[in-house]
Amino acid sequence: MTEKIAFVGVGRMGANMARRLKDCGYQITAVYDTHAPSAATLAREIGAAHANRLAEVTAAADVIFTVVTDDAAQLAIFAESGDSLLTAAKGKTFVNCATVSPSTHVAIAQRAQAVGAVTLEGCMASSIPQARNGTLYLMCGGDRATFDRVKPILEKLSTALRYVGTTGQAAQVKALVNMVMNINTAGLAEGLGLGAALGLDLAMLREVFLQTGANSQVLKTDGEDMQNRDHACFFSAAHAAKDSTIAWALGAQAGLNLPLAGATKQQYERMVALGLGDLDKSGVAELTFKGRKA
């Protein structure tokens, strides 16, 4: 395993991906985060350099994973001037894992190509435990040859690795995954909230849901948490608002009316406005159960 790997964005997802690759025998040479203490702590743990500049990350690695928060952050780390991952980036490979707009992935790919680098989308449809255990569902977009070249690394992170197509297409698929997931989550919150208002036993109701057409993956991951008001964050309401907006905007661009996506977007935006954006997406139940926070 001769590739040198670095990470930009070492929150819970990025840090656990770095730990996983370190455990698999890869050399993690540098880590960077706008929250410097997080990067410093992880660097000490895995024996990497704590880079203070983005250009240092590029210089230290062959393959650079980026796991940042949104479009603005993604564009900033690939800035066309100033400190940037694009500095002396010829021959480097960037695997961009953030959930951002497809157009942003395309713009980044064009910027990288202009300096002789290549990019790959590595869109994740899993959460923190899967990042640590190497069981991510990973959807990739970009040049097929680039995908094939870094596939051995990606296989250490994912038990369900899928090449989707050209740059931007993996982000489109990820947006649709999260759109449907968020709609399901908001719908489950309304069903359980109404069940509680009717005086039904919610454990019984969840069991009935599980065995009927009301079943869903979010019922399994979020149903009990909604009932018990346990909203420890694995996928935040703020991220749900952002991702629902990406999908809703894609619908608008395609000339489609997506009323469920729009309503779900508004629910998660309401959570953010109420200061609940740091709760897990299951916290949308706080908007539907009588007598709760909103």
C-alpha cells in the first residue's frame, strides 16, 4: 500500500474514514480542518502531520479525501487563488465525499483538470459507525479510469461500492437518496406524532408499521428515537435541510413540482430556525408530537 493519503475535513465522518484506512495499513500523511484542534488531535492519534495550510496537504499525499460541509466550503478548499488544494496539484487525485450540489462537483473537476489533477465523487449514504468500520455505501462519479485506480482504497471504506457515471451523477443520486430518506423521516414523525395524540401504544404502532406498507429503513433507525426523544446526532437536521434543498433545486431545474420534497425541506428549515439544527434528523418529531419543543 504505497499511496500516501491525506484528509481535509476531519469531523466525525472524515476522522473515522482516516482511522479506518490507517487500520488497513495505509499511510495517512496529513490532516487538515478549519477547526484546528480536531485536526491536531487526530494527527497525534494516527501519526499524521497536522497541516496548517491546504497546499501542505496536497504536497504530502497522492490521494486526498475531502469531507467538508457544503458547496461554499468545497469551492473554498479548491480556490483558484490563495491557499488551495490546487497548488502544485499536478498528478494528484482528489476524492470528494461531501454532499454538495452536482454543479459544484463539476466545477471542482474542471478546476482540477486545469492544473493537471483529477477528481472523483465519493458520495456516502451511511453514517458514522459505517465510516469507522469500513461499511459505507459509497457512490462514485467521474472518470472510470480514475475510479478503477483508487478502487482498492475505496473498497477498504465500503462494502457496497458503486460506480454511478460521469462527474455530477453520483451527487444527483445521493441527493435523491437523501430526499427520499428525509421525506420518509418526516412522514414517520407525523405518523408517530398522530399515534401519540390518539393515545395509541407507540411500541405496538412501530411493530405494526414494521410488518406493513408503512415499513422503512428510517423506521428501524429513527422510530424508537422519535418516541424516546433520543436525538443524538448521526445525521443532523441542518444537513437534512441542506440536502433537501439540493434535491428540491434539482427538481425545479428539471421543471418538476416536488411538493413532498418542498414540505420536508420546510420542516427541516424550521428546525434550524428554532435552534434545533444540531439534533439528529429524527428530531423532526419535535415538530409533530403534541407538547414538545415546537
